[in-house]
Amino acid sequence: MPPPFSLVRLRERGDAFAHACRIAPESGAGTLVYVGRFDLAEFAVVLEPAEPLTTARRAFYAGMVALTDALRAYAPPAKEVAIGWPDAVRVDGGLIGGGRLGWPASADEDEPPGWLVFGAMVRTVMMNDHDPGVHPLASALDEEGFGEAGAVQVTESFARHLMRAIDCWKVDGFDSVACEYLGRISHERQTVRQIDNRGDLLTRRIGSDTTERADLVKALATPSWLDPDLGGPGS
């Protein structure tokens, strides 16, 4: 791992996100929890923002930019690595995983939270004799030609790109992160999108005075990409 990170490795049946949330108060910023699995890249990192929770949740977007950058580093030419707002990651339309965000249940919206945890899962290998005709919207890195990009490589790549995203935020402001994120979600013609200070997605059609708001907190409550029965990305 790059210097700012401290690695905690769990056994195959561990839950990186849940474990990171449990140890976050004591372990501190830069703790990166990793589960050694063959079929999934599963990891979670502890952050300690200095701003109120209301705006600090925007760190989720930095995590998603880092996650997609990590995959782009290994993607074959012309492969599209895209985001489905707010949390799903797709390669050429096939769902491979996504990100999630945790914070203390007792945190005050107007105070800096004791911690945030950004967690992610990426399906590296499709298991159970996957039939594309049965789950046409599901995919995995091996099926998309990502070569040797396994769990270790994706996790290390994410850590490097997260440092870059956070540095960009510090130097150029959050708008630089928002711009990168918005460039990775599907674009609707004649619309303008932005992310406000609360992390909500604002969409306005050109020529209209009406702005649609998508609430980030509500969207993060149930990860859109996670299948609870599988314990990993769905289809």
C-alpha cells in the first residue's frame, strides 16, 4: 500500500465495510481493510474529514472517482468504465460492483463526523457457471478482458488514485472532483447537472426553470448494486 495507508487483512468470509466501520474510531484515517477473495476485490478505507457531515459526505464522490480510475488503469482500449448514480460501476453496461459510504449513527449533521468509511466491491471473476443470457446485465473483470487485474491490483490502484482525488480536492476544490464524477455518469441531452454542497445531484433541462434533486443520503441508504443474498454485486 502507498505510505498513508495501513492495511488490515481479513479472511475470505470477512466483511471489509462492516469491519472498517467497527474499528474506525480507534484505527483512524488511512486504515484500509482488505478481504482476500478470489472472485471479488473487496476493501474499505477510513477517512477523517474536517468539515461538517452534511458536506463531508461528498467524499463519496472522491471514492467513486478513485474506484473508476483504478479500473480504467487496467481496462482494455475502448472499454467504458461508467458510474450509475450514485454508487454502481459498470463496464460496457455490465454491472461489476460499486461503492458505499458509512458514518457514525450518532453523528451531528453540523459537526465533523468522527469518521467516514468508503467501501467498495468489484467482481473480478464470474462464478457459478455464469450464463450471459440469464444475467445479461452482470459482468466481471475477467469477462471484460481486464487480464491480470485481480483483487490485490485493484485495491492498490484504488489507494493510489484516492490520494490523487483527495489532493485535487485540496488544491482545486470539490468542483474538480465533481466534474470528473459527472463525466462518468450517463449523459442526457439538453440537461445540465451539478452536485451541490450536500452531495445531492441537481439536474435541470435546458430551457426549463425546474431543477430535479436526487438526495444522496437516501440513495446511499441501500446500495443499488449490492445483492444481500449474494453478499456481493447483483445483476
